[in-house]
Amino acid sequence: MAATDTTAESTREDTEPIGAINPYTLAELVAGRTIEWSQVPEPRRLLEDLLATPYEELFDPVHSSPLYLGVAVDEKGRLERVRPAVLDVRLPELTNDDERVPFGDPRRLRRIGDLGRYLDTEDVADIEIDSASLTDDGWLRLHVAPTGESRVARLARVLTPRIVASVVPLPSRQPIDDVAFEPPLTYWGDNGSFFLEAAEFSDPIQGNVANCYLIAAMSAVAWAQPDRIRHMTRATGTGQQQFVNKVRLHDATSHAGTDVEITDAIPLKFSNNRPMYARSSEPGETWPSILEKAYAKWESGHTGDTPSIESTAWGSGSRACAELTGLTRWSVDTASTSADDLWSLVRQNSLSGRTFNPMTAGTYGSGESSPDKVVYADANLVASHVYTVLGWDYRNGKKYIVLRNPWGSTEATQGALGGTVSFYDISWWRSIALADPDGVFGLEMSVFKSYFASLGGVR
């Protein structure tokens, strides 16, 4: 099957704001400290506490999840940019936890009407029922969800205006020309070396801005054509600690290249001196942060050395691959393509199981906008999110696509491939253990087709 050239920018990837913030880095921002997630006994519980949202509601914007600040689901199930509602909440002063709305003491509930005050709504009829069941002795048990207003109030207690301004592009925060941009809670500094080893697909980790498309594209290029990262930048200064990086980026339609010059200074958090936004999984390595900064300067037109990283929020994975490489982009909609044809497209861009052309795949804006009305929490997948395509596998008569989450964590559980996959990586066979919590997983193609909206890349 031939892929479709999307340089005309007519696909969903270009018309809908796609992107989700990394929940783990956002939780650390709320906590004001570094969290060693691998050592946390119950990471899901900690995420729920810090982000004031049940884990199963984190990965779809229909639940007003904090991962989708700045976007909302419209009447047609598509995403649109909006002002974050938490910025307009005026929180009452609390005297004690027992009086806290919407989470006061539920033992005071005596009538259905009492739910109105408990969930901070005037219309009890608007209260959503998550599930209903009958007990063995005939009692009706209801699980109810907070209303929209109480959900926003719940989030406003943890997502302060300073945090929101650090992760969402707001008109009042945009830099002008060469005026220094100072994101709240951060300072500009140099905390490492461009390369410690070499560009690896596992290096780029997304941070506190919804630019998963860009981080997934970085990973795709580093995986499929690692030499491009090495040749993408070079020093133009002379001093050992005074050099300036020159990064070449490309128009996705004309392929025209533009050189962007930037220093190694990136936004670092005051709380722990670590990158606020993209970082490398290799501590002390900065190339993902530097490329993200160059992309922000190039895209926003900023002329100084402190562009708004938040301006990179929301975009297209295949487009970012073209902008990073200068190659021609292509994309297909999964709804109009069979699972077998999607698998064939991956194979056409692969050799010995591994993609040699950078590829990404994007999910639907929400489960409601997917043809199968999927629930993303059921598969531990993320709505409005872009993943890197690493390759394919065939196991026990089933076809799989191998993907990487740019968060460096959170792998699919439904239709997932177990064990180990092996790819011929340029000159040697690389084995990847799918059980490792590093964001890499294999997904059965029928499941991929249901949860993912687009598949694309460059060549």
C-alpha cells in the first residue's frame, strides 16, 4: 500500500492540537522535588494524589485531566485550544479538611440531594455516574464522578497560576523579539554536555509541555538515522565554555533549511536544578534539551537566546520528523486503512524489523472521537499523544508494531507483546526487553488500529 503525501497539511495531524504533558514531570513540579519513580511503592497512587485526578482519568481530555491544560474536547469530539479553566477559579479559604469541598466527609450524606453540596453543584441531575452495581443483598451501589466545576476546583488547588504559566503557552507570556523569556519556577543555565555517548532513541524524555510530537520525532530520528543528530549541530564559537550551537531545521513543505544559533543554556527548575522541559535519560546529557530550544526559537521567530519552550506545545509527529531532517513527510489515517495495510507500511520502512525511516504514530484526541469509542485507560494508552515507531514483530500468528512512549514510561497493557524483540541496528543485533519500564512496548495491530488515529513519517 502506498502512503499519502501530506505536505498539503490537510490531515488531522495538522488541524487538531495534539499533545499531552508528561504526568511524572508535572507531578514533580507540583511536589517541588525530584521523585525517584522506580523506588516509589505505589507510583499510580502518588500520581493521583499529586495531580488530584484518578489514574484512569489522566489519559483522556474528556475528564479535564491536567495533562491537557490549554485544550478541551468540543461537541464533535475534537480538541480545541482554550484558556485553562483553573486560572479563573477563586478558591475559598479552608479552615480544615473536614469542611473541604468537593471532598468533605461523605459520612454526612443522608439523601441524594446532599450530593449537590458535597460535589459542589447546584443541579444534582448533572452528576455523572461512573458505574452502578447491585450487591448480593440487593443494595444499589453507585460510583459517581465530580461535576465539571468541582473537577476544576480540585485541580486548581494543585495547579497554581505559576505552574500553569510554566507549562501552557499563554499570550501574556510570549517573548517579543529578543526580550528575555523567564518561565516561572525556572532559570536559564547549563547543566551538562551535548553528548555523553551518542544519540540514542531512548535519550529524549518529554518534560512539562505538551510537545510529545517533537520528542517522539527526536527519538524516531535518533533510532532510524542516528547520524543526522550528530551532523545536525556544530559549535560556532571558540571558547571551550563559550561556544554557540548551530542547528539546521527545515520547512516541512519546501524543505528549505534555516540555521538556528543558540547557547547551551536551558530552563532549569529552581527546586532541583534539573530541566523543566525535555531532557535526556542519560544524566548530564543535553542534546534533547538543546534541539527543543532550537525548535522553539525557530518556530516562534524569537531572535534572542531565551525562546518560549511552551510555544512548542501541540503539533504533528510526521511534520516534526520532516522539520528535523528535511525529508518528505507522509501520513495515513488509520480509520480508512486496514490493520494489515498499516503493518505493511511499517515493514516497507523497516529492515530486519527496525525502521530505517523515522516514523511516529498519533492517538485520537479523545476516546469519544475514535470510531470504536475506546477507553484509553483500559489499554494504558494516552489520548492526544504521539509515539515513536521503532519497528515490527510477528509472534504466534499475530502482527505487532513496536512503539515508544516519549515519557520514557507508561506502556500499553491491552494487546501487548511480551518477552524480547530483536532488531538489526545498523551493524549489530539489538535486543530490547519489553518488560522494562522504559516506555517501549509491542502492540497488536488490531489494537493499534482502534486506539491510534494516524501513522506517518518521512523518507
